[in-house]
Amino acid sequence: MASVDRGLLKSVDVQTLVAGTPLAGKPLKRVYAASADGWDRNAFHAKVDYGRPTIIVAKPKRGEVVGGYNPFGWESRDDYRDTFNSFVFKVQRDGKIERCKKVGGSGAAIYDFGDYGPRFGGDALFVPLNPAKGSARLARSSLGTYYAFMSNGQGSLFGTQGQADVELEELEAYIQNIPGLVVTGDISVDPTGKGNVGSPFDFISEIFSLKKKQG
């Protein structure tokens, strides 16, 4: 059963949210919270760049929780990721989760750029975390081109506010809670070595792989 250690997802039906993804039935760990780690793209990527499936959750100052699922995770590749498996979502007032699937082909489903925070499609859900690209706490959402409209026809996860920038009070990121996962003040370390390219665990993993082949 999917479970969460803390944060905004504690009050969300996580099983429904991650159904059909590799995170289904897995414990989740919050690896980034803007209120604690900083409203900054560098802080975001230092904590989130695992290259593993990631759930982004955003809480506007007014309105319901929204977010998105990135099946690749972030790596600051400075490139686009193509997939039909990503989605953006909104948690309605009654707790029901509405997922908006990828439309218009698989292209540019995820913008994986180190110069700003999470971005799904063009602006389906975009949190710059970069004053040069918009105030760090502001988010915007425009549906219909890269991700489907809401079932009520609304073209934004933020409802009638449309594509206008919305101020957030919190932004979080979650990945699977891997045994031994360490989240420090500066960086999140994946003990498997599959994330955080260039970490010492990459080197350790290579040594073990070499010994296994030689043995």
C-alpha cells in the first residue's frame, strides 16, 4: 500500500494518485519542501535530481492542491522528455483526484532544465523558481495543448484564475522511499547510485559491478 512520510500528500488519497505508475504500492518520501529548503531552482534540483519517478505537489495560497507526475524524474538534462505516462492533477474539495493525461502526442511532456523548477508541457503546470523567469513563488497552468482540459472544461489547474500567475504557499517533491535514502541540508543522496550523477555512489556501484563480473 502506498504511504507517505509527511507533507501535503498526507491528506491525499495517494493510492489513487499513483495508480498505474511504478510508485503504486510503494512508500513515498518527501525530498523537497520549498518552505524549508528554499524557493530556488538550485535548491530544488539539489534535492530532487534523482532521475527517478517523482510526484510534484503545489499548494496555492487560495485553492486546492495541484501537482504532476514525472515518470523520469529530474536530472537537469537541459532537454525535453517525451512520454504519454506523465500527468498533471488536482485534488478537488471533496478529496477526489482528477488526473489530466498527456495529449497532442508524447512530445515535450516534461521540461527537464536546471534553469527553473518543475515544468509539465509548455505551461500545464510551471513553477519557475527563478526570478528571471517569473517570481519564484508564482505558478501558472494552461491546459489543452500538452495536457487535457479538466473534466468541467476548465483550462487551468487553478480553475477560474486561468493562466494568470498564482502565488504558492508550498511546493513539494516526492520519490519512492528507498532504504538508506539520506536527505541532508545540501543534497539528497540515493544509496543505489542510480540518481545524483557524479555522486560517490556512482563510483561505488561501478566497483561492485566490476567485481561481480570478475567473480
